[in-house]
Amino acid sequence: MQRTRSMRLVALMATVALIAVACGDDDTGGETDTDTDSGTEATDGGDGGDAAGGAGVEALREAGVMRVGIKYDQPLFGVNTPGGVVGFDAEIAKLIGERVFDDFDPETHIEFTEAVSANREPFLENDQVDIVAATYTINDERDEVVDFAGPYYVAGQDIMVPSGNPEGIEGIDDLNTPDLKTCSVDGSTSIQNFEEQAPDGESITFDTYSKCAEAMADGRADAVTTDNVILIGLIDESDGAYELVDNPFTEEPYGIGVQEGSDLRCFINGVLEEIYESGEWAEAYESTVGTAGSATPEPPAVDNEGC
């Protein structure tokens, strides 16, 4: 019996030693992979792998498709039409796709999926999409769970009211009362900003801004608040039913969301800088947002920290 116990003890100690050696090898390999697959290589248009985490450029090329989360009801930025998804965000996604795939064909190389404000991070975390281009404001809370390329556009939160502005709303301070109902979207920075800057205000929320517009049209809401370019799109489609207060009270830098640690962040930053320089970014803006009378702005500098 004593000899049997001794043999078991020796075998157990040998197993532990082998596991320790294997773990040590994995740690060393991980450090080497991280150094080799740097974000800088992806920025320069390299193939970049998945060692840093998240779906990488080479993985997209092997799959032959880039899955894009985008809004389906955001006039000028992302609208699902019988002919496909159109808007500024859709155009930016296509310009990225052109740099990912040889012989790029948007019908085969891009797969659009509807994303609403509340599901953008879960879509990336659960690997349901590869990127999110959906009027996606970069902030610290979101940056804890996903990474952002960009920004590629800077909006400002504003207020939309019925035409003629019957309540005389001139800015966010006028909404800081329970006598008026303001509509925004669940999971958006817009509702967070409203609650912070109008703590005594009354709000109602939906999953999309088009539902907010409907609520204001039928009297359930007195105002809608979100980014000015989103409101401009809703106003453009309203046949004169809505108007913009035109008094923005925040800055909203839009980024392209990617899975945390993905080399796509630095790769897309490189793409953005390229299309700024080539004029393709301005062309995409003018053919979408610009059709509503919005002057083409200067594109913002991308954040290349860590690339």
C-alpha cells in the first residue's frame, strides 16, 4: 500500500511539472506574437493577424466577407432600402472594404446587419459583426469593452421640435422641466447627456430615433434630442413637419467600432487617413449628408495612439 501511494505521488508531481513547463512556453509565445503582430503593420495595410485579439484583417480576407453593424433607419447615415443599405456610414464601410479585399464587390464582400444603439457593443463582444459603423460615439465607457478606429466625423447633440417650435424651446435648459417630454434612444450617449444636463426633465425612450420622431408627430413627445446630423436626416424626410433648434450642447466623435484588441483598429485608421487625403471621404459625405444642405466639414484627425 505504501509503495502504491509513493508511485501515485511521483506521477502527480511529474504531471504538475509538465503543466508548468507548457504554461511557461505559452506565456513566452504570447509575448512574441504581440510584438510581431503590431498595430503599425496593419496601419500600413499589412495583413495583420489575430494575436492581439478580435477578428483581424487576414481573418476577413480568409472569410471573404466583412460583417458590418449599421443602422437601418438613420437617414443620410444608414437606411435599408430595396437596393441595399445607403448613407454615409455605408459608404465609409465600403471604402474600408475596398482596402481589405482584392476585386472588391460590395454585394459579396460586405454583409450588413441592423444595429441599434443598445446592441452595438454586444454585437462586437459576441462576434456577431466585425465592425460597427452606426453613428457610434466614442466614449470612455464603451472603450472599456470595444476598440474604436477614428474618429471619422464629429457631430453635436441638438434638439428637434415640431415645425414652428410651439413650445419655444431654444436649448437644453428649456427641456429641464417635467412639463415637457423629450424623446431619445435607449443605450445612446444622447439619453445620458440629456439626463445629465436636464436632470429635472421628463424623457421617453425607444430603440430607434424614427420612433421618437413618430412620438413627437402624434403628441407623445415635445422634442427629440440626439446628434444634429441624425436630426437633419429626420427633418429632411419630414416634408417640413420638424425643425432643428440649432443650438448643439455636446461634441460627439463618431468612430468605427471593432472587437477589443483587433488589428482592424489601426488598419482602419490608415484607411481613413488615406480617404481624407484622396478626397473620397468628402465625396462620400457630399453624396449623402451633403444632399440635405450640410456643408462638407474638415475631417477630424484620427487617434493613432498604440498604432
